[in-house]
Amino acid sequence: MPQFPRSRQPAHHRVTPRDAGFSLAEIVVSIALMGVAVVPLMLAVITQVRVSSSTNTIADLETVLVNAADRVNRSGESCDYDVYVEAAALEHGWQPNQATAVYQYYDPVEPDPADLVNHPGSPIEAGTWINGACPGTQRPEGLVQRVTITVTSPDGQITRSLVVVKSDV
């Protein structure tokens, strides 16, 4: 290639001070500006991953809870529904102790016949819920039970409960 004096070189071969590159200060400033933009984006992604994981855990937990309630509701009358509740947890791959049942039964108060005659139209005293699955060892006919099913997530962070009222009435 022929050598031309500097003033006669073609325009695309001339080196100007602007084409000398970036200074260290310019590079540091541009990296800092990129960091200011990237850090919040990364924090948003991390937060979204945590929220998504928590949402999946809650959905799984509620699936186990509804399955347990459905199993208890469909089962025959009994004094113990633990096997149905634990089976719902096991079916989802969880430990059986992550789903528990607490029992109460309803003890109605028989109204005094004298009160009905002496105070017609007055409200009748309601019965009470008593802790336990059944009175005694046998389930009497007409028993109304309240089964509170509680499910805890595998990490122990989330707990949900659901009440099933069971009766043969």
C-alpha cells in the first residue's frame, strides 16, 4: 500500500483523538451504571422465585387438606378418621404426621319440658362441643362430630385447617 503524507491519507485511515478508546474513568462509570440497573432486576427475580415457591407450597398444602376432608366426609361413621387424614398426606408424598385430626362431638342439652310449657317461644339452650371423638368406646347413633383437620407444609412454615362436621343424622 502506498504511503501518503498525513494530510493526504484517505479519511478512513486517519486517527483522530476521539478514536483513541475509552478512559478508565468512563469504563468505571459505565460499569457502575450497569450495576445500578442490574441489581434491582436480580433482586426482583429472586423475590419472584421465592413467591412462586411459596405459592406452590400453599397449593400443595391446600390439595392435601381438601383431599383429607373429602376422605373423612366420604368415610363411614367412626370414632377415628386418622387413617384417612394421614393417607391424604402420604398420597402427596408427605409424612403422615403433617396431617392431623382433632375431634369433638356434640352433646345436645335436652330441654326441660316444664320450661317449654311455662315459657313457650323462648329460645332453647344449645348443647356444647366436647373434646374427643365419641362418648365412650362405641359411636352412638345420631352422634354429630366435628373433625378439625390441620395440615402443615414440609418446611413447617405454613399451616392450614379445615373443619368437617360428620353425622349419621
